[in-house]
Amino acid sequence: MRNEGLPRRIAARVAMLVCAMLLLSVVVFVMARLAPGDPLQAFYGDQLELMTDAELAAARHRLGLDSNIFVQYARWFGSALHGDFGLSFKYKQPVPDVIRPLLGNTLLLGSIAYVLVFMLATQLAVFCALNEDRPVDRIICRVGTAIYYIPGFWLGVVLVLVFSVNLGWLPSSGAYDVGRSGDIADRARHLVLPLAVMVATHLWYYAYMIRNKLLDEIRRDYVLMALSKGCGRAEIVVKHCLRNVAPTIVSIMAISIPHVTGGTVIVESVFNYPGIGNLAVESAKYHDYNLLMVDVLLTGFAVFLGSFIAQTVNEMIDPRMRETGTIKW
């Protein structure tokens, strides 16, 4: 049967996902603990300077920071299995309570940017492939490459200066105005500049890769044969070439998750956008270990899950990948 090996492949990938998350948790935990800095500063603030050595030792014991690093990890892992991810040192609240209100903002920003990037990248790639080596193609290639290498934080600052400070058209920070969290129009206004930065800094990178794959497909024998029979170039590219490179596009979309996620962190920091990307920067700055762990694990889970889904979709699009019976991550 065609799909008889599907449950085995899914089970193997789920096992790999679990192992990858476990390894990621160990690496992040150890690196966070070994990084210079004192998390007590985030918890106690200026009061830390007034505490005696005995009070400091008691505080470390109370927060579980005086044990061996492996004992700390075992304690954290055991609690996490029961849904307890610890207390945020900076906000003095359970970690899920800190992340939950901000997760929706990041998902909204990231998902819209993700869809826009690949929708526009595919259209731009098809346009460039249809106009290969023409002046418009060369201009787009040069302009796109120049924009791609513009640092996202610098572009964000420029857009704020132009459209927020000088023109006053768009807000410079936040996800919505005070008291207007349910106003869709107000949220849309706050998303314009962050989305502009994310799309501008990612669009050409993926459009160029898709363009090159399309050009490789256009040079195949079946395309030359179709052209010789009088078929239009645009029809061949859209109906046949684009379909044949669809598995590659899906793979590119999967591996782009960490790239786009990294862009979200930068954009949230520049525009002070209340999301888990900006929260991750703050948690690393203040050595908020428990909060940093969950932030990184959420991001890592999104990356691994994206690869999982991409491989499964690729097998559905291209039967040759399914028929090999190999397990690919």
C-alpha cells in the first residue's frame, strides 16, 4: 500500500522531535547558567546591594540557585513535566502567566509576515523567471540584493523617523494604543512598520532561491518541447514548472522558520512590540533563566515542527519521496 509506511515515519519523527527538544533544553539550561551575571539582580533589584552574605545565601537557596547545575536541571525538568515552569525572576509571576498574553502578538506578527514573504517571493520569482536577463530582471536582482543587506534594526529606525516622527502617520511602538486591544484597525496600524521591515529584509532572499529553481526547471527538455509545440512561456512556468518545484518551495518555507523568527526578535526589540521575541531579549538581559528556557523552547518547537510538517507535505506533493521509504527529518 502507498501509505502503509506513513505511521512508522510519523512515529519516528515524533521521537526525533522529543529528542531534539530534550537536547535543546539541556543546551539552553547549561549555557544560561554558565553565562556571566546574577539573576538575583533581576529578582531583588537595588535591594541586592543591601543584603548580607547570609541573606544572599538564603535567597539563592530559596530560588534553587545554590545547587549543582545538573541537580538544578533535574529539578526544573521534573517540574516542567508536571506543567510547572518556575517563577520569572523579573516579573515575579509564573512563567506561563508572563508569556501567555504576549504569545498571541508574536503569532500574529510572525504569521502575517511569513505568509506575505512567501506569497510575494513566489510571485516575484515567477516574474523574474519570465523576464530572465531582461533589464527589469537585472534591476530587481540588484535592488533586492541591496535591500536584503540593509540591517533590520537600522531600517526600522529609519522608518520610525520618517513615518512616525516626521510625518506622524503611523505609531512607532506597541501592538495597540492603550485601551484599544480589541480595535482591529488600531492593531493593523501598529503592524504596518514591523511588517514592512520583516518583509523587506526577507523577501528577496527567498525570491532569489525560488527564481533560481524555476530557471533550472525551465531549462529542462520538457519545457523546450512544449515551447516548440507553441505553448506559451508563462503558461508553462505557472502550470508546470512552478508545480514541479513546489516541494523545494515547501522545504525553503520550513527552513525559513528560524530566519523569520530571528527577524521577529529584532523587529519586536526595535519597535518595542510586546511579544515573546522582545521578552526573550529581556529575559537574557536580566538572566531570567526560567523565562528564557520557555521562550527558547517555544521557538525551537516551532522550528522542529515546521520541518516535520514540511517533510510530510513534500511526500504528499512528490510521490517519489514517499516511495523511497526513507525517514527524513
